[in-house]
Amino acid sequence: MSRNYAFKNPNGLYFISFATVHWVAVFIRDIYFQLLVESLTYCRETKGMELFAYCIMPNHVHLIFKSSTGNPSGLIRDLKKYTSKKLIQTIRTNFKESRRERLLDMFQKAGQSKSNIAKYQFWQHHNHPIELWSTAVIRQKLKYIHNNPVKSGFVESPEDWKYSSAANFSGKPAVLEIDEIGFLG
């Protein structure tokens, strides 16, 4: 990972993005979205994740978060490791998944070239963490995250994307609880 993209401040507020290998669109079925939502909820409840914004797209995820334990790198590593295993397992056993063999083949081929991968690689290794240092930068990243589904043509309005904290910010029912940023007013 480039030194420009590292968790340098263990107590910092970060914007990160991570994607599936080959940018394959896995999150097009509710069962896969739900698994990721449950994992993020678990991280908030037991692993010290303070989650301020999120957007789960078909092939990537955006988060604004911080680690209350001072280990953002370990938190994201564990999240990606766990979700990778659970998602692969769910795909393997989901006989309604028409792309099952193709997806598993892609994940297996991606993992073959990596010495640290046992069999399958689900997520790309990098996260591109960017520490957020000002209210203006936080607002810019929030706007970017929330407009991602609009720019992709999935919805007309950010709060209409079910798997985005834009719903939380607009007072609509949301799939994930978030922590209050507070100082954004």
C-alpha cells in the first residue's frame, strides 16, 4: 500500500473505499447487502467502530468512520476478512445464484496469485484511507458518498438509495444506524 494511503493517525476520522476484485457487482441481491449491513452493525456494537456515513454500491463500499480503540487498520482488516469468508460461503451455498460458478471462479483466480490468500480473494487489498481534517473536507466526502448512487444512475435522489446513510441524514428509515458527527450542524 502506498504511504500516501495509510492509517497514520490511530484516532483519526477516515474516509475509505474498498471494492470487490475485478470490480464485480456482487451486491445486487439483498442477501449480500444484508450480510455486509450485519457485519458493519457488529463492528459498531462490539469492535469500536464509530460509523458516520456509508454507501454500499454493487461492487464497492464507502465509509466515514473512526476506531474508538485506536486501530482503524485492524478494524477494516477484520471487517474485510470476515465479510469475505461469509460472502464466499453464502455464494457457494446459494443455489438460486445464477452467477455462482462464475463468481467463485473469479474469486478463486484472484486468490491464486496471492501468497497470503488460502483459496478465494473477495475484496481488493487496498482501502485508500484519507484522514478527514476539516468540516469542509468531511462535507465534501459526505456529498461524494451520498451522490454515488445518483451518479451511477440507480436513483434520482441520494436518500432513495436503501444502502446509504443519505437516508439517515434525511430522517428516512435506514438499514444501518450511524453515529452523530455533531459539528456539521
